[in-house]
Amino acid sequence: MTGLAYFRMVHFKPAPSRGDSFAVAGLVQFDGLVRVHLTPSPPGASCLGGTATERLLSRSLRHLSTHSSFDRLDGFGPYFHLGDPQPVAADRIDSVVHSLLANATLGVVHAEHEQAQGRRATARRWINHFGLRTLVQDNFRPGHGVGNFLRHAGALQRVSQYVLGTHSLLLLEPLVPRPQFAEDVKKVAQRLAAYRTALDGAEGPDTSLIAYALPGLSSRDVVLAHSALDFTGAEFVNTRPRQSRVGFIARIKEVGAETLLST
């Protein structure tokens, strides 16, 4: 393949009135034909502002995969924009577009990692504020360390926090008030449901699965959390009411004290 080919990046703007956008595809034109390269890892709901926008992008990418025009994006609405045509040697065009999409993907992965880290960091500050620093540990990993009794389920994702007692174990996933709360709750519910299945029949400490929400949730968010977690076998603790918060802190101290008393 010799000569020049042209490509245009396709950008998705989750909120057309704002400036943020994501490169989600590249259109390649050569010898009168148009090919479409899709991003290997589309941005998720935490980057896009919600699951509805994530579904919109997923549907649109399926349609875009068969797109045949290099100059127009008819039918894709205000969320999609074409970049300017760029000439590249025809024998390098595919690798250039793949590289651009891969670099964009790295930015998305980093952003989603930062979102997750933000949730855990906020929860850690709350835990430390109430004097629970030494009792609540970060990163429970099945098949490793205290999680060795779940070595048969080593493929499970880590749980954000845990409290280990002599005979008891609390696995904790924090939920914090933020725009992507619905996506957070969905992921936490799926994770805890998987753990509930893995725990059935496992020989180990008496394990409780708990999702706890920091103060600031709207009443709508509380209902959403209850609904999402209902099928998981996990408990939901809203720490905004004083009685609930005091009881949760006391439970952490009680389980943590088991280890302290046994040493």
C-alpha cells in the first residue's frame, strides 16, 4: 500500500455544552474506501457521568462500526464530532490510528483509576477521623494473607477495606456522595454479590459484607443503594443518622478488639 491516506478522529462529548471529550474511533480513507477503527476500551460511566451516557456511547459505537462516510456523521446527534482530516503514508495509517486510540485509552483508564482512588481516599479520611485508623485495613485480597481462606476465589476483585478479628471479619465497601454514585453502587453491589457466592461453604472467619455510605447522600441515593444491594446478601449502612453511625463505629471497634485482646 503506497501513497497517502487520510484519517479523522471521532470524538464523543458526554455533555455537549462542556469541553471534555473522548477519542472513541478513527475513520480511515484510502483508495475510495472508508474503514472504521474503534477504541479498544471505551470510557465507562464514571468518566461519562452516568450509566445512561455509557449506554448511549455503546449503542452509537455499534452503529459507527459500519459507518461508510468520511465527511459526515449523520444520525449521531450532538455528542459526536469529527476531527480535521490528517494525511499519513498509506502503509502507516492503521498503526497511527491504533496508536492514537491506545493513548486515548490510557487516559481513560487513568481517569477511572483516579475516580476509584478518590472514593477510597475520602472514606479513609472519614475512618481516620473517628479514630479507626489501626482497626480498618485497606485492600482485602482473596487468596492472599488474611484472605487465604478464599484462595478458590482468587479471581475476585479486591475489597476496599476490612476489619479482622479473632473469629470475625468485616469486608467494607465505602460509598461517597458524588455525581457517579449510581455507577459506584452498581459496581459495589456486583462485587459484594460475587463475594457472597464465594463465601458460601468456605471455611474461614464469620464474614460480614457491608457497604457503608458517608454522610451527604440524597434520599434518592439512599433508596438506590438499598435497591441495588438488596440481592447481594450484604448490609447497607447509612452513616448520616447518628444512631446508625455510632452503631457502625462500635461494631468496627468490637471486631477489631478481638484481635487486640488475643495478643
